[in-house]
Amino acid sequence: MVGHKAVTSGDFKLDDLAGSAGRLDILLRCVNSTFFLSHGIRKDAEIYLVLQGEPRPPLTVRFSGAEVRYLNPDERSTGALVRNAILKADGDEVRSSPGVYVSRRSFAEVIAELASKSELVYLKEDGEDVRAKQFADDVTFVLSDHHDLAPEEEATLLSHSPSVIKLGPHSYHADHCIVLMNAELDRHPA
């Protein structure tokens, strides 16, 4: 998940995640959509938030469903987990709290790592219909915030030969794409 304007400093206000944090609210909704079920958490899911806003991009925050603790279904508390991670960013990946990790990895570095161990799928409105696609046991979906991937980001991703799929006939919010994709995967478990 790419956050083009999501801040890379921990001095944002938890009461203004859409403004002072560079639309971090979009990414936080994606975190919640990745993990939350009605009465549980998806333990087999991870999400990488690649923050590209000021003042020191890039910064990547990774949530692991198998390990995460203290994750609640509200944006403010998830924002606090991200802020605490940002404050611990130093370079190599470090754990900021159970199941939350932070590093200074770029989009290209994250994609290269994921491509080496997982099937990459680019969610894009002009792709193949999701219902015509069979997925590998380990699959990574790549999407962006309210902006499309920048041309250089898209070129980086496409250099790894991902499948390109669409979820339906409309353009959906990023967090809704995650819910729709999880529902599709739930229908066809590996």
C-alpha cells in the first residue's frame, strides 16, 4: 500500500489524520480492512505501508497479523501504532510493537523482496476480472492510496511481471478493495 503524501515524521496529530498526516487515514483504514473480521483477526495476512511524504521519505511500516497486538478497529489507535513505529525508524527493519515493524525501505525494495517470495498482483481498473483468476498460495496485492501509482512506481512493479486484475466494474476505495479481495480469497481457500 503506497501512501504518496503520508508523513514520515511522528509529529502529526491523531485528531487530524486526514490533514496533518498526509491522508494517513486512507492507509489506516486499509490496515483495518486487511485484518479485522467480525470476531477476530486474519492471522495469515500482512500489510506494508510505504510512506512517501515529508520530511524523510521513504519509510515502510509492516503489520503482521500473526503477531500483532494492541490493534483496535479505530483509525486513531492504529494511527498511534504507526506514529510509534515512525518514531523508531532508523534504517533496517525494527519492531516497534508486537506485530508492527518499521524500516527505511523504498517501494522498489519492498516490491523486490515480496516478488522473491510471493505472487504479485497489481490491482488496477483495466485488469483481468478477479473472478477469472486463480491465485498462488502466497499472494501479494499492490495498490495505492487515492492517487494512482506514479509512472516510475508502476514501471518498477511491472518489471516484476505481476498479474493485473480488477475487482469489478467501478473504481473502489483502497480499503474497500482489500475487503473485496479478502472476500474473493475466502471463497476459494488454497
